[in-house]
Amino acid sequence: MNTLLAGLDDVTRQITSMDRKKKPKMLVVDDEPDNLDLLYRTFRRDFRVFKADSGISALEVLSEEGEVAVIISDQRMPEMKGTEFLSKTVPDFPDTVRIILTGFTDVEDLVDAINSGQVYKYITKPWDPNELKVVVDRAAETYDLLKQRTEQLQRAEEQAKLLSIIADVSQSAMEFAQCLDPLAAALGESFSADGCVVRQVQAGQLGGAEGRHDQPVAIDSDPLVQTAIASGKTQVWVNSPSTPPPEGTPYQETGLQLHLVLPLHYRDQLLAVLSLQWGRSPKPSEEEIHLIHLAAQQTVLALAAAS
């Protein structure tokens, strides 16, 4: 099983080197155009800033753009107060950090919103740009910490579920071919892959038994898979201007962004290959790449028990 670790550092480097840190998203909400433009100009260099002139419009922006790191909202707006709007964002975006701008002493509304965790801080109008920048920088840091904690908890839950499924497969009386679908589903879901294949290998060639999850690209004639089988080492392709898709593959047509192929050896026998594919979903982090290799080692044991 040590062959799984061959080239792990190189694989990690190839995947993570392609990541460019994107600007965090921010939503600014104010019914006064001048304030809205000022907020946009203040933060556009450090954030991808979206604008809305009402709470209703802001909810529509969030529906289209998804989660943002920070929301800055005016309190006194027609139709919907800032605190009312922010409260509506909590169920879908619990990690977003919310800031209220207010020129009024709506103490009761603000205290309730802060105590319920809906508002991180309030800033009085007219605001000091430097003070607001400091608050927003801290809010963005808070968002990053919250996201890390949420992702760690989710990852722990997914790993526990994955290991439970692998253990169940190992202890069951399933035939080898019957193991492949549940293993592919568990691995694909655990690592948020857009496609996953666990394919049997016999006498150094792809066999007929295969487990699939979601909508993976076919691997029958994939050169990355053939190289993994021949070399016994993990292979990776990451979409970039310097790494065009391997010739003869449908990567471009299917929107594939990352293909990771792991040969699954038990002792000196190559039992199967694991193909994990990402297109729409975010690429795995460095920590997740290591977890994938650990999960692959556990998968080998399950397959060996069924052989």
C-alpha cells in the first residue's frame, strides 16, 4: 500500500499551486445611491463587491451569487429594516459576518440583533472610512475562521461516514464487483467529487467490474489511468494554460478541471484504480489530498477482503 504515497508531495504541489486566492465577496446594501457608491469604491480593491438598494434586492443578489463573507447594510431602508433583512440571511448563510450602518438610535433593534448573533457590529453614520475598514478586515478574518471550523466539522463527519461504509463493506460477504458501487459513492460524496470511478484491474489491464458515482468521465482509454496502472503511482491532471487535456480525452468538453487517479495495490497485486474527478466543485485542499490517500488505503483493505 506504500505505492499510494508515491509522488504524494508532487500531486499536492500540482493541485495547490494552481489555486489563486480569490477576493472574498461582500454585499453592500443601502437605499441611498451615494452611500452605496462610496461603500463600493472603498472596498472594491480587496473584495468582490455586490450592491443592492433594498433588503429585497439584496436577498435576490444572495440567491444568485451565493454566500458572501461580509454584508454591510443600512438599518433604515424602505420596506425592510436592515436588521430584518440580515435575520433572513442567517438560515442559509450562518457563517457570513453582518455589519449594520445606522444614523438613528434604534437601540432595541440593534441589541436584539447583536444578541441573537445576526449582527457582528454596528457603525454610526456618518462613518469614518478608516474605522470601517478596520471593522471589515476583522469581520473578514472572523468569516475565514468560521468557515475553517465549519469545514473541519463537515470533513470529520464525512470521514466518519466514509470509514463506516468502508468497514461495513470489509465485514460484509459481498463479492468483489458488488463492493465497487458503494465504495465509489462513499468516496465521491466524502470528497465532493463531481465523478468517481472504482475500476477493477486484472493482469495489468482494466477489468469489467466498475463502481460509479455521479457523472464521471469514462476512464477506459484515459492515458492518466494507463500511466497509473503501468507506474503504480498516483497521477494527477489539473486544468491550466500550461497543462492542456491529454490527447483523446473528453476533459474539455465535459468541463473537467481536476483528475486524480490512484492505483489500489494490496501487497504486490494491483486490485483496482480509483478515479476522482472535479469540474464544478472546488478542488480538494492539501489536507483533503492526504485524507484521500488515507481513505484509498482503507479502500484497498475492503477490496482485498472481497477478493
